[in-house]
Amino acid sequence: MGCGVALFLAGSAAFRHALRIGPERYRLGAAVACLAASWVGVALSVAAQMALLTLIVAAALVAERRAGARIDTVEA
């Protein structure tokens, strides 16, 4: 499951890079973290892995949003 989420985030980052619509580093970082989270599903449980993946994606989106807000205030 973690590999699928990582692939989605990497594809999303590539799409954003191609269209130049925002920073992709947060999504790429989250993709790497999701790959690492795959071991949680093996070691603990799938429910723990799903919770961790949700947390990783949410944290990346919040960080991306905050970085965008800082860029907007600097340019204004």
C-alpha cells in the first residue's frame, strides 16, 4: 500500500513540475516517507500503516500550503 501512495505522490510531483504550478519537494519527500512506511504494514499491522500514510500525506499537504502562503506574502 505504501508503494502505491508513493507512486501517486511521485506522479503528482512530476505533473506539478511539468506544469510549473508549485513546489514538488514536499510531495517527493512524502513519497520517500511512504516507501519507508511500507515496513510498518509488515512489522505491525495494515491499520497502523494506513494511519501513518494518512499522516504523511496530510503533513506534506499542510507543509506545501504553508510554504505557498509564505511565498505569496513575500511576493506581495
